[in-house]
Amino acid sequence: MTQGSRTGRRAPFGPLDFIYLPSRDVVADVAFYTDVVGGEVGFAIEAMGTRVAEVRVSDESPRLLLAGHLEGEAPVLVHRVADLRRRLAELEARGLERGPVFAIPHGPCSSFVAPGGQHLAIYERTRP
């Protein structure tokens, strides 16, 4: 899943599978990415007072996840890991302050913010 670097160390995360994008209007954004860009909807969910839709704009990762509940303008880069619990424990041992574990359609996930303000998340794929 992860590849070694030139130094022989393994990358801490697997592939960048998703980019969560804040959306003020998920329906309009899906229309833009499908009708104008030519992407394909993977799924669209309306639940718990919000909307989330996956749009494929490439045959490769990452997929775009348009989310009505994300605050701010910053995207969240979502990387896959083989074992979420183990990876979180390793990161916390190095001083990471993370958020709670929550569910995304593909499995359990946890997010955090880097000191520079970048939003990252890691998840374990347990569902197709």
C-alpha cells in the first residue's frame, strides 16, 4: 500500500483517495462537475441535515467529495491507511492532536489540522 522512499522509510499514509470540498450548494456543484466538467456521480447522500456527493473527474484517485457541512474554505485531504487505530496511536505518540473517529461511507475516519492550517484526514477502508 505505501511505498518506500529514497531513504528507505515508508510513507506514513496510503493513497490520497478523496478531497473533501466545502460546498454552499451541493446540488449546484454536482451539476457543475457533471454537466460542465464531465464528471460522474459516485453517490449522493442527504442525511442528518446535510448533503454529500462523490464526483469522479479522473479515472485515478482522488475523488471529489462535495460536502454541505464542512465549514470554511479549506479542503480536507483524505488518505487511506491499512489500520486506522494503529496509525492514530503512532501519530498521537508523536504529539498529534486529532479529532474523534467518525464514519464516512468507506469506513472509520479521523481528521486533524496541521499547524499551517491544512486539513488532513486518514481512514481505513472497510466498505466498498
